[in-house]
Amino acid sequence: MEDKKSQQMETDGSFMSRVISVGFFGGLIWSLIAFLAYYLNFTKVGPALILAPWALGKWKNEWLGHLIGVVILALLSILVAIGYRFLLSKVKSMWAGILYGTVLWFIVFYVLHPIFPGLEPMNKIGKNTVVTTLCLFILYGLFIGMTISFEYSERYGTNNQKSS
Amino acid sequence: MAQKKAKIPISKKIEENEELLKKRLGIGETFDVGVRKLLLLKTKVQLYYCNGLCDTTYIIQIMREFMLMNNQHKSPHSVKEVIHNHITHEQVELTDNMDEAVDRLLSGLILIFVDGEDEVFIVDVRSYPGRNPEEPDTEKVVRGSRDGYTENIIINTALTRRRLRDERLRNEIVQVGERSKTDICISYLKDVADPGLIKLIKKEISTISIDGIPMADKTIEEYLVKQGFNPFPMARYTERPDVAVQHLLEGHVLVMVDTSPSVLITPTTYFHHVQHAEEFRQTPLTGAFERWFRFIGILAAIMLVPLWYLYVQDPHLLPKGLEFIGPNKHGHLPIFLQLLLAEVGIHLLRLAAIHTPNALATSMGLVAAVLIGQIAISVGVFVPEVILYSSVSAIGTFVTPSVELGLANDLFRILLLLLVAIFHVPGYVIGLTLFIIFIANMKNLNTPYLWPFMPFNAKALLTIIMRVAVPMTKMRPSILHPQNPKRTSN
């Protein structure tokens, strides 16, 4: 009995570390891709957006700012992944991840809009930026969502994965 | 199917058997099935064979032994026993089922009927026409073994077994096709492969109802993975026994189909299609380099041409320092049309190259390079940059180790080009997003297609990006649910 309990705790522990890793790498990969999209002029905002609330030197809008933005986003993304784990990890459909990404996008670009000075109003920012950032958030949400619900069903799911 | 029918017994009277076989097989009408009648120990004996599928020297040996035996035994009490003892071959079976006997006869075994007995001897003297193992054309390596699978399933299992003497390797054989009765072999390591997967594959194969499978593995694949209109390859093929055994050891299940040199590896993900045996023949670092170049090529095949066309449409989007990109003069045709024409040209060339004999291939290359490339530019049909980017993406297609994946990527590139032409940047971004969502959503025998990228698995992704040194890979890929996650016992 005790053995089972400790095994359960071990699974929980490794699951949490998996969630943290997917959050970190998800933030890293997708903000790097966002950086690339920024470089290719698909979007007017790059990862440096995260530095916008702070008055920093001019470097914050150059490549250094973006790289630091990537690192910060990767770390913040861990929280996003943990949030997904507690909210939606039981949902198997991949739409949950896509929805999660879309909601995140709305939070960042509408709810948190006032804290980013210099960010143009959403109706003037241009459709390229809107579409690119929205797609990036959707893919990011899908990345987090798919991974966490897959890991969840691998660990806690009933063993009927072969039935489909 | 055959098992469900009522069993047709073998008659004790040899004439009745002869009559039945003559009617069923059309001996006399069809020339490739024959019978040799003998009188041994005062008993009628008939030997049925199928021309060309059996080795005549063995049959001569057996018959010579029979004839010698005639003088040694004087009226024995059991002719059947004596004959059994004198069949000079190790693979002798007895059956009392006429259907089974006929199946065996038509696969190249010989039947020996003895008058007064309700059982028939089946002797395996098969020798199929076929080639010797050769290096497969599509998977060449600079160094390494040069043998490849052939069209003969027995040779194929032997080539596998030769590399894997494990007592736990299972080669299960089943027959598919109501008329063709093609042999299909399911190979796996009993203590490694996921039992659920094996069960699933066996179930899928046993439910196949078809008359024949001359297209062998491809047909089986379509039954196994439910392809539909999805262009992406759901199964990986290999003609190399070393690659096949590597996958067996990882916990994959192989499906071999008689008459095809390609072996089906299941389950597979997108990233199985972008790896090549050559990378494992080089040092880890150079192997990783090769792999990165290959990835760059594959990405370029998908994304480069649409991206370039995007900038041709909206030159103000070009990043700083890259302003020189884009045609200086636009030529006589719209760029979009030029790109489509180049695409059509390259695909025509590819199709032509498949069945152009080697002797003509050089001249075809010349025609393609000089006439189409050079002269199309001077005539003014193409802008030079169109040729450049189309060629790069064509090379990217050729560098894709899996032909099927290369073609699917081509298809997607053209779609993306169309989206860019209509919607510009949003078309490009949304196109790529839908592409990723689409392939992430694919499942292949319950395996996510984009694993280990989505769902993400850092360690497994590292082995794909890095070509980790073999002594470092101690674990099997977790996606296969191996019963033994560790490769060795210690």
C-alpha cells in the first residue's frame, strides 16, 4: 500500500517536472520563432514586448532586448504550463490547447494592453501583426496543451489507449 | 476465409483425389501444374508439382530414392511408413485437408499421394525465381552493409535473423488475399514491442478482405493506417536489413510482405522520415551536421519559394540588409505564373527520370539544365531568381530521405504559394499554422505524428536534432511503449 503511494508521488513529481520543462522549452522555441517572424517583418512586436513596461536603455528594442525577452518569456511560460496542467490537463481534444493559446493572446493584447506603453492600439497595429501573433499564440497553446494532456493520459489515463 | 469453409477430406482412393485435383486445378488446361505417377511397392503413388516454383534437383533426388527403395523392401506392412522414411528432405508435413494441400501445391511445395491413405505428404522443395540481395537504390550509404531485402519473404526474414540471433525475435506469418494468398510476416521482439500494438496490427491485418495484393506492402499500408486523402506518409519503408533491425531493437513492429523488397516499419512519426542510415555511419558530430543540412533542405523545400514570393509582392517587408532580394525586372509573365511553370517543369523532369533508362538520363539532364534553364531565361520566360529558388526547393525535395514525404511537402508548398498569392503575409502565416495543426493532429496507430516535437519530449527531440552517439543511447524511445525501456539488462 505504502509502496503504491510513494509510486504515485513519484509519478506526480516527474509529471510536474515534465510540465515545467514543456513550459520552458515551449516559451523558448515559440518566442524564438516570434523573434524570427519579427526579423522577417511579419509582426511589429517581438519578444522584447515583455520588456516594454520598464524604462530601460535603447538596447531593449534591439536584438539584445529580444534575446533577453526570449529568456524571460521562457521562464514565464513555465507558469503558463502549470496553469494549463491545473485547468485543462484532463481534456484530450487538441482544441483545448488552441483555445488556451487564443485566450492567452486576448489577455496579452487586450487585457494587458495598457501596461505595454508604445504598443499601438489593436485596430491600428495592422492585420499582419494581429494574424502572426495570434497564430504564434495558437501554436504555442497547442504545443503546451498537446504535451500536457498526452503526458497526463500516459500517466493517469486508463490503459485503453489501444482501442481507437 | 478458407478456414470457414467445410474441410474437404482426402479420399482413400487415389483415383478420386486425382479426379478432384484435375477438376480444381485444371491440370491439362493450365500447363504449370503437373503430376508424375509412380508404382512403388505395388502401390499407386502420385506426385503433384507446380512448375517453376520448385527445385527440380530435389524432386529428382526424392524420386531416385523412391525407385531405389522399391528394390529394398519386399511387401512391407505399411507403404506409407516406408515412403515417409524415404523422403529425403527435412521439411515434410502430413495433412488430411485438401484445401491446405492445394494451397501448398500452388506455393511451390510438392504433394505425394499414396493410394489407400487419407493423408498426403507435403514436401517443401520451393525455389522461387528472384534476385540476390543487392544494395537498395533509394537508401545508399558510403560505407556499411550492401545487402538489401529482396522480393522473397524467406530471404528477408533470413537477412533479419542474421543480424538478430535473439531467441525472442518472432516472425509470425499470416496469409492475406482470398485469391493471391500472399504471405505477410509480422516481426517483433517479444519482450520489447508493445503487446497492444502487436495486437492492433494483427487485428487490422486479419480483417483485410481483398482478392489479391500485387502491390504488396503499399496495399497493406493503406489498410493499416487509414490514409484517406492525407498526403503525408504514415508508414516508413526500408529496404535495408540494418535499418529494419535497428527499429526492431527500438521496439518497432515490422511488417514484411512477400513479393516486395520494402519492409513496413510501424509506428512512425514525421521525424522518422527525415533520418537516413548514412547519418549513423558517420561520426556523431558529422552525422549531426548532415542531419542539420538535411533539415535545412527540407524546411527550404516547404517555405523558401512562398517566402520569396511574399517579398516579391511586398518588397517593403524585406529585412534590413536583404533588400537586394527580388527580381530586378519582372519579365514578361507574372512571377506567380513563372513559379508555377517552374514547379510543373521540375515535376515533369522528376516523373521522366523515374522511367528514363540510365543511358538516356544524361541527355535528359542536359536538356533540362541547358535548354530549359538557360534558354528559358534568355527567351524571357523566366526571371533568373525563379530558377534559383525553384531549384533550391527541388533539391530540398530530393534531399528528403522519404520520397513520400518529399512529395507531400511539394504539395504543401504549392498550396502555400497559392495562399501567399491571395492573402500575402496572413496567408503564409495561417498556412503554416494550419499545416502544423494538421500534422500535429494526425495519429498513426495511436502514435502522435509530430512526436517528440508535439507532444514535446526534450530527450527524444535531442536524439533527433543531435544524432547522439550510440553508446549514449541506453533507452528505447518512450513513444513505442516498450516493455523494456532499457536497451541492455545492466
